[in-house]
Amino acid sequence: MLSKLLRLACRAAAVAMALAMLAPVPVSPASFVVPDVAKAKAEGLVVFYTSVDVSVAERLARDFQSKYGIKVQVERTGSERVFQRIGQEMGSNLHVADVVNTSDAANFLVWKNSGWLANVRMEEIERYWPPQFRDRDDTFATWRATLSPIAYNSSLVKQTEAPSTWADLLQPRWKSRLVKAHPAYSGSEMTANYELMKAFGWNYLQKLGDQKVMQVQSSTEPPKVLSRGEQPVMAGGNEYVVFQLQAQGSPLVLVYPPEGTPFETSPAAIFKDAPHPNAARLFYQYLFSKDTQQMLVDFGGLRSVRAGLKEPANRIPITRIRLFHDDPQGVLKTSDEMKTKYAQYFGT
């Protein structure tokens, strides 16, 4: 009885947290950054480093250019590659990127502590983003959110045989039949692995590595591997590409384990020395607008923490999914250890 009450209490707390996450917050009177559209158009370009799926990045670039006549140069790669590139450019005193987005929120703690991010206080963010999803000094905010559930191809796996828990992935039947993204490339996978490690210990990841898992780089790739029928089950990848492929008729099924599903925040920020500062502010404002956030949900299959959006009717609301706790500080402290142990466990 006690364990049942504890489970109900945890469930209620998770729902309460999710509901609070989606509620508007009061805005205190203050001066907000208002982009100068004329100056932004005169600059004519914004350079966007991002780890979001290329289809979403290209759609975003087309929409922004159509509205303002300003070109968006999309530089898309994995979060950890973005992080490395920024470090190399800053070390060489090169300022190329205007706006950045990655799926590893710990990246933004490093950049903020290095003094590389601009302070940009925008009314849209302060009004519709809960405090836990925006930096208190206004240097970054959660542009999108990602879940990393289990998924399978129903043409290859019967529903009655499909894994329903994280422990199920360790069953002998799934040896050499799993696909997973790599945390040394993917920021969302770095965060997801950290959350799984916190929930189940390093021993779980070691046992998962013993399953001879097919490794790919980006978290956008495992759903595509499933869709092509190359592997039947996804042990590490993102939810939003599964939604995209389902919309195209792919027989993919998502599984949200009762123990919890990894939840990853994916911030965006403007660099202090952005080469196109006015275009950067306008693009940043556009990223957090209601229309863009709704596009991320509808077209991209992503989750948003902005209040006032509508989830498609065929998706399970985030308020009904038990989530693991997102902890950028913990990821930052553990990332080197994670990469080392992961290479040992998975042989990559």
C-alpha cells in the first residue's frame, strides 16, 4: 500500500511540474530588447549554428527569409560538434556564429561562464517561459525540448514482444538488434545517458553496451534506421523524428517506460560578438515567437515549454509522461566521465 501511495505521489508531482512548466508567468515592468528590423535587413544575414534536424532548420530558415528578406545561413551538426567548433573559433578570435542552439544545455553554462553570450531580455520569453527554462541573466532560454523514449518498428516487432521498460532492452532477444545515438556527438543523447545513469547506475549502461548495439552519431538517426528496417528497436534517439516519420506513414511505435523518459532542454542564445547583431536579435525573437514554437510542435514533432501552444491530438501530452529530471549542471560535471565510460562499454 505504501509503495502504491509513493508511486501516486511521484506521479502527481510529475504532473504538477509539467503543468507548471506550461503556465504563463507574471512579467515585471522593465525595458526589453526590441530588435531594429531596418538595421537587421541592412545586415541581410544571420548565421545559425544548430543541432536540430536539418528539415526543421531549413523550414525555419525559409520562413524567416520569407517574412523579413534576411538570409539564414544554417550550420547544422551534432551538439558536441557545435560545442567543439565554437571553442575552436573563440580560441582563434573568430566570430562567425550569430545565434546558437544545441541539445546539450550544459554547453550554454560553459559559454556563459566564458563571457561569450549576450544578455538579451525579451518580453516573449519572460512572459511565456517558466523561470526554470530561461537563464536568470537572460543569456539563453530553452528554445525546444526533446524526449528520448524507446521506439520500435511494428513491421519487425509484435506489440506483445516489444520492450516496455528500460530493463527489457537487456533481454537476450535484443542482442545485436538495437540502435542508439552516441553521446560524444549528440547533446540530447549525452543528457539522456546521464539521466539513465542517475536512475539505474553505470552498471545499466555497461550491460546495455554488452548488447552489441548498432551505433550512429546524431539522435535524429536511430528513428531513420528503424524506418528503413535496418534494426527493429531504438535504445537511444529522439522522439520528434519518430513523429515526423509516423506522419509519412512509417510503422514506428513509441514506448514511454513507466520508470521515466529522458527529457532534454535545448536552449538558444546570441553571441556577444555576433557579426550580425541586429539580424541576430530579430532571428532570436523569431525563434521564440508563438508561430515558430507552434511550427516546431506541428511540423518538427518537438516539444515546447512555451505556454499557450496546442499539442496534436494524436500525441500523448507531456503532462501524462513521467519524465526524468533534466540537470545541465550534472551533465557538465559528468560529461568527460560519460564519454570515457561509454567508449569502454560500447567499444566506440
